[in-house]
Amino acid sequence: MSSARTGVFVVTRGDIERVIIARLGKTGGGGLTKKGDTTAVDIVPASSRAQAKADHSLDLPTSADRGISLIATDTGFLVGASDDGVTSDATVIDPATGAKKSVKTQTATVPKCGRVSCTVGSSPAFVTEAGVVTAFRQTKDCDQWGNGGTPCTTGFQVGDKWVSTSAAPDGMYTGIPIAAAGRYLIAAWNQTDFQTDRPVLGDRKTLFAVHDLHSGKSLAAVSCSSAEELTLQPGSAQTSTRIAPNGRYLISGQTAFDLSSGTGRCYTSTQTRKGVDLTAVDDTGTAYGLIHNSGGTDASKLYGRLPIVQDGTDSTPRQGARVALSTGAVEALEASAEVPVYLDASLGLFRSRDVLAAYTRK
């Protein structure tokens, strides 16, 4: 493979941690064979010593004319063509077996479209133990312009379990499924002046909620605003969503939750402080993250997305931070300090540019 860009993801199934390495590039070609765009996926046990060997390796043809969405959950790794945050032509890979299957656009039923229910196209976002989470945007049989009719809905569906309209907070018609972890789904809820506006985290409050994946019940929530305008897209915070090994704490994007008390904290930017994109959390409630770099790139404007794919155009390192979830205190680390991208009871993983390193925790 030539001109490859690499993304690294960590997933847990049972007691086994696996590292998924996805490389976007071109096949070599030669003779009568043309070069082609491809996504190569290797699945490696995180416990590998010295030189790691992949348990499973796959090559998926892709199109250079469209963006590529790479979203990893403990249940599956979704690779799909993406246009403006909408994913289609997706393939889901089981990290345990390497088996792959195609996932197509589905339909979701939205209640109260005028006087009746209606169906809308719903595109795959990511895969969970409750099924594929798909996202939709209603544009018909509703009031897009705030003229007093029934508002249009931006929402999602979790397998065949539930639709976001059944879990939406009062008065909120915009729900974005930004991540999933274990038995939890994390959604961002907000209101826009017009239903045609793109959902963003900005100066208007956005409610971030942790939902039970199977029922939709809200288990913890926090309202946040930001001095920046960050675009909210399905799956955008998946790379920055983790659960502490003991299950008490959950971090996602620039928010953190204590699931035992049902409370949350915001680590979003203000007029005087930068935001922190969280990366890992331990059992004591100590979290780590990267100080958000609002460098004007499209990636920096997407909420919750860590720099997992390096395209060779931005080599500026991001400074780390340590956060005490019990007090909310944030401490900037030394510029040379690396922060973990994954922690469990015995193992920690760091990524420094193109090197992935594991260490054993005492």
C-alpha cells in the first residue's frame, strides 16, 4: 500500500483488548492491474509483546471521491463512505472474528408528522450490542422554519429497540448519537432557530446525556456551552469516549460523567480557557485529555474527534491535560508529556505520532 494514512482504535470485548489499525491508501498495481483506493484493516491483540501480529487482516475497496468514516465500538468496526457527516455503503467488521457484513440505509418511524407517523431514511452511524445505530433528518410533513407547526426532527434509531423521539428531553427536536460504550449511548440534544441549521455546540446550551442503550432511559446528563462552534455529527465523539475500568466514570468528547450519581461536568472552552478533548479515565476519577486546538481545520471543528488519522498536513503536537473529576480541576501537563488514549485495570496505551506503545499498570 502506498501513500497510506493510519488510524488506531482500541476496543474491548469481554476481557480481551484489541487494537484496530486502519490504513487508507492505494494498492500497488502492476502489469495489467490498476492502482486502487483501499482501506486495510488489521486487528491486533493489545497484549502482544515485541512485534505484534494481526489476528485478522482485511482489505476494503474505497472511493477517493468520497470521505471515509471509521468508527470503532466494542461491538464492531464500521467503515463507510461519508458525505457531510452522512454515512452510506458501510461495512461492519467484528473485531473478535474478523467477519464483515454490509450495512445499508434503513428506515425509521417518526411520530407526529402532521397528524400521522411517517418514515424517513436513516443512515448507519455505528454498531452496538443493541444493533446498528442509524441517524436521520426529517424534512417533510413538518415545520422547518419555526412558523408554529410541528417542528422537524433530527434524530436516531437504535437497532429495532427505540427511536430518539421516545427519549428526547422536553422541547428538544435535535438529537445526535455521538458515541456508544458498553451498555451506554451518549447523545447531544439541542434546539436550533430553524430545523435546517446544522447542529453545533456553541454559545447556546447543548444537553449531553448518557442513555441506557437498550431502553433509551437517561442515566446522567449535563448542559454545556462553548466559546467555539463545534459541529455535532453522528459518531463524532466515539474516539474520545471511554468508561473507567470499575464502571463508575464515563468520558465523552469534552464531557465527563459520574454514573453512580448521575451527574456530569463540562470541559468545553470559555472566553478565557481552552476546551479539553478527553482521552482516558481511571477508577479514581482522574482523566486525561488533549487541550483542544482550534486551528481552523475541519477536523478541529468537529466535536469530540481526536486526531486519529494523520494526513501529513498538520504535525503540530497537542498539549496534554490532567483532570480531577471529583473537583473539576484541570491541569495542563508539560508540553513533552504524552497522555494515554486507553486505560484498563492493568494496561495503558499511548500513541505518539506513528508509534503505539503499551505499558503495564501497577
